[in-house]
Amino acid sequence: MSFEAESQIVHDPARRKTSDTVSGFLAAIAIFTSFIGIFWHPLRLILPALVLALVSSGMASRKGRLQLASVLIGGVCLFLGLALAVATGHALW
């Protein structure tokens, strides 16, 4: 194998960046926290999850479907969590 072939293997431009991996993990944590927040203290859990989702969306260098999904799921969970807490008389905070 020549030196040029080795340099192309090592420096593959299609390789994922570390920031993409971290933003994916942050988006997954935001989705999980949003779902938990529907049933337990919506404002205390879902608002930080939305901030986490927005940070992960800003970190992604490519078009991230997971990051978009985390922001949308966070918004829907906020609505559902607040509606459920008001309907059942539980605390929002």
C-alpha cells in the first residue's frame, strides 16, 4: 500500500466529528428527559430538556434529524405535561 492510499484512509472526510456524536447524545438525553417530564414536574424537567435540545441542535455541523426531533418532542411534551398537570391538579413546578 502506498503512502497516498494510507493518507486517504486516515483522513477520511466522511468521518463523523466528535461534536456530532456529543450533540446526538445530548439530543437523546433531552428526549428522554422530556418524556419523563410529562408525568413528573413538567416545568422542572422539560424546560432544561428544551435548552439541552437547542444546544445539541446548535452543536451539530450537519443536518441533524435527531436534534430536530428532540426540539419538536420537547415542545410537544411541554404542552402535554402542562395540560396533564392542570387537568389533574398536580404541581407544575
